[in-house]
Amino acid sequence: MPRATFSSVTGAERGTHILEAVVEVIAERGLEGATMRNVAGAAGISLAQVQYYFRSKDELVAAAFRHVIQLFDTKLATVDLSGPPRRVLRQALELWLPLDEPRARDARVWLAFSAAATTSPTLKEIAASTDSELRVAFARLLDAAAAEGDLPDVTDTETEAGLLLAVIDGLVIQALALAEPLRPHFLTVSLETHLARLFTP
């Protein structure tokens, strides 16, 4: 079967191809390296083709951030929700943690966007909306655990969900500063320690 070229795919596929190139550039060079010219080179297309879909770097980066969130939501949807709340929560949180190189790459990209969101109004709005949705989702899991009597010391699941996200963000940053072979043990032990403080044995 002949391999499709950029010119032979649909407009939506071309846009996705460009966004995937943005993610690759950010993973390797950081957000500052995601110029439209660098993205064009990573995508194997001309600068004019990138500009056809995205008029500015800000527009391109915002679209890439939404693309990354959509990809994460797709992964999150694979978590089996039928198990015990603690196991479901751990499986969901492990999607974030850089336990292997693919997840380390995703973590570097996510952190780049998160850092930029502190000064970019557009990215800040996207990040705030995403964080709010995640807090609600994790709070519902904690509600389920509380209903089963597994969270005897938790009285405010909304606040606890926010703290949980903060813990995960911190673990990601610390893990990425470690040598790759040290990350899995550090992350697994740290996550289990935190969950053990929330859940009864």
C-alpha cells in the first residue's frame, strides 16, 4: 500500500500532523524552540503550509496544548473504573508519572505548557479549565472511596483532589531531575506512600 504524503491527506489530518510536530519539538527543545519554522521542519513541510493552518506561534501553541489534553483524555478513558477506587485512582495517576520514556516525554511537554500558562492568558485559561475538570474527576473517585469507608480522615474531597494533583506535579518535576533508572522506584514508592495516608489498609 503506498504511503500517504502530506498533500494526500485531509485538512484535519494535516492540522493534526502539524500539532504532533509541535509536541515533538517541545519535547526536545522546550516551548521556546517551537517556532513555526522549526515545527515546519519537524513536520517535513514548508513554513507557508504551517501558516496556512495557524496564523501565529501563539495560535499554534494553544492548539497544540489542546491537542495534548485531548490525547491525555483519550488515555484516561482507558482506565477501568469498575475496580476499587484506590486502584482506579492509582492507575489514573500513573498516566502522568514519567515511569518510562514515553511518559517522561509527555511530562516534559506538559510541564512546558504549564510553565507558559503562568504568563500566557490563553494558555492559562486552557490549563485552568483542565485542572478544574481533573479536580472534579478525582474528587468523585475520592467520594466513592469515602462512601466505602476507605477515607476516614478526609472530610473535603474537593480540596483533597487539588492537593493530590499538586503532589503529582511535584513528583513529576522531582522525577525528571533524577537519572532515568532511578525514576520508577522513586515514583512508585512516593505515590504509594501518599495514597496510604489517604486510604485505610
